[in-house]
Amino acid sequence: MTETPIEHADILIVGAGPVGLTLHLALAAGGQKSLLLDRRPREALQADPRALALSQGARELLEQIDSWPTRAATPIETIHISQKEGFGRTVIDRTDYDLPALGYVVRYRDLTGTLAANLADDALLAEAEIVDIQPGDNSVTVTLRHADTVRKIQAKLLVHAEGTPSDDPAVSVSDYAQHAVICEVTPTPGHNRRAWERFTPDGPLALLPLGDEYSIVFTLPPAKADAVMAMDDDAFIAALQTQFGSRMSFAKPGQRSRFPLALRLRETLVKGSEVWIGNSAQTLHPVSGQGFNLGIRDAWQLSEILLKNGVDRNSLAEYAASRRLDRRGSAFFTDQIVRVFSNDFGPLKLARGLGLLALDILPPARHFVAKRMIWGARAWP
Ligand SMILES: Cc1cc2nc3c(=O)[nH]c(=O)nc-3n(C[C@H](O)[C@H](O)[C@H](O)COP(=O)(O)OP(=O)(O)OC[C@H]3O[C@@H](n4cnc5c(N)ncnc54)[C@H](O)[C@@H]3O)c2cc1C
């Protein structure tokens, strides 16, 4: 193993997921260089099974860095929200908001592929393993192993965009005792660009239109998720049909994957010359599709502040203050939906039926929820 002399970078971004990639490209668009590193090989981004519902706001930001995956994005024109074995339902329609779509569904791999295609050749160190992080007075020195070489990089700022944190005392964890089983299925009749959010006592079930398919996010307690993962295709379709009801039938399930779900909130976004963005700052339940939509706003806000104020740790305090409302609001909104809707308690079932009914007949309440999904923080008065 060879060791090389110390290298210098203004900004080092750890994690080349969609949030780290967006930050790098937004900085580059403003003339600021940064270096990305990821422990995965480049091709691994193409193996991620998730589909993401992206807001109109996220689309507009991605367009500004020429990274909107036009052909891979399926528009959502209506969202139908209901509860299993309970009354009340509401429908949110794009025509009420004078928008081409309420949101778009894109495969994680298509989004990251489009972003990565815009990287310069020397922008990303893939398969890099961090060995040590040493905070200094006005910099951070990162030691990493890359291609049989140990490298030391001293950066003015270190941005953590490495996704969901593992156990860390700086991160509060609230376990939902739910796992998301995800998969693609073919619906009959066709989806007509309608997304479904169906609340069941086991957890929410989301159906997102994606090409001719539905991308399913099937939320279940861990033991039921074990069972669903082990089912053959026919049994899986039957289980899905039981949760969804009979308005549509499903066939040809693709490969299933699962994700344990918890709310993970980092209390402090900034420490010295280090800052946390995207899922490394907050990991939310996927129920209302807020995770990446929030993460891209983190990346955008950070790039704007660094481009305006310059690359120094003072900019980070402004960044942390500017993100407080959006991240807390999104975490609270998502957490409340999961807690209120994921149980079978009679009075709550009645209350949420009334809530859904109220959303349906009270346009201001419905508009608030819809705008929260379309624009995020801009929905707040
Ligand atoms: C089932 C499911 C459905 C979802 N649906 C939606 C949705 O509809 N809409 C939405 O907005 N969001 C959704 N999300 C959330 C969304 O996937 C995340 O918010 C988003 O992927 C976060 O991006 P990120 O770049 O912060 O992290 P990640 O996508 O996790 O990327 C992190 C990157 O960092 C790298 N990395 C990790 N550790 C290290 C290390 N030590 N050194 C170097 N590199 C490292 C990883 O290899 C990876 O490439 C969903 C999540 C799940 C689980």
C-alpha cells in the first residue's frame, strides 16, 4: 500500500447518491469545484431498486443543472388517498394547481445515472474507503484508501451525504417497527397516471405509476414483511390484492427488496467544518415521498450559500439556520401521517375517516397537503 503527499480540496463530499451528486453539480454550475467520494463502485448506483416520487419543485431544481431524466419520469396526475376498512377518501388533482403534474416517479438508478453523466472525469473517487477524519481549526483532513493507495485530503469543508446513518449518539432514532417491501407490478386496467396512498392497520401501501407499471411500497410489521418476502409470486399478488382491494388487479411482480423504517434525525447539522445533508441529516418514512425532495433542497440551499458567501465554516451556520423549518416540518408531517394512520384503534379510525372526508370537502385543507407534497417548505404560510 503506497502513501501519497497531502492533497487539498475546497469541498469534499462523502457520498455520491442523488443528494451528493446534486450538490456537486449545483456548485459546479456556480464555478465552485468539489470532490466526490463514494465507497460503492460506480455501477452500484444502477442496482438500487427504489423508485422515487419527485415533486414539481425537485424537477425545477434538477432542470437547472441539466439533470432532469425526461424520458424516465412518469407524471402523476391524480393521487387517491384512502384507508382500508374505513370510510373517507380524498383525491388530489393536478388541474386544481395549474401544473403539468403533481409529481413524477423516477427510478433511483435513472436519476443517479442522469446526474452522474454530467460529472467531469476526475470528479468522483469511487470505491474509496474512509479510514480517518481529523477535524482541524479551519479544515478537516480525511484519510482514505483508494485503488491500493492511502490518500490524505485536507478540505476546507467536509459535506456528509452518505445516506442513512448507522448508530450515532448525535442522531435520534424512532423505530416505526415497519419494513417497506418494494416491487414493480403490472396493473389492469392501466394506471392512468394515478398514484394511490392506502392506509392499512399494518402501515401505508403506496402505488406509484412508473412507465406501464406500478411501483409498490408495501409497508408491514417486520414479521409480516419476512412472510411477504418469502412468498411465491401468486401468494404475493394475493397479499397485495387483499391490502389494496378489488378496484384493480395486479400481475407480473418483479424482484422484491426490503428496507427497515425509522425516523433518524441528526440534532446538529454542523460541527466545525463538517456539515450533514440529505438522508445523513434526516431519514424519513417513505410514506409521503419527502426524503429526496427534502434532500435536494438541502443540497440546493447549501450550494447557494457557499456560492454567495464563499467556502468557509461561517457559511455553515447560516445554512443550518436556513434548513430548520423545512426539515423539522417535513419530519413532523411525515411522522404524524405514519402514527395517525398505522393502527386499528377504533376512535382514531373514525377520526382519520373524518379527516380524509374533511380533506375532500375543504379545499384549503386539501390544498395545504397537496402543496406540502408539491413544494415542501414553500407550503408553509
Ligand atoms: C422504500 C423507499 C422509498 C422511498 N421513496 C421516496 C420517494 O418516493 N420520494 C422521495 O423523495 N424519497 C423517497 N425515499 C427516500 C430517498 O431514497 C432518500 O431520501 C434518498 O435516496 C437520499 O439520498 P442521499 O443521497 O442522501 O442518500 P443515499 O441515496 O443513501 O446515497 C448515499 C451514498 O453515500 C454512499 N456512502 C455511504 N456511506 C459511505 C461512506 N462511509 N463513504 C463513502 N460513501 C458512502 C453510498 O454508497 C451512497 O452512494 C424512499 C426511501 C425508501 C427506503
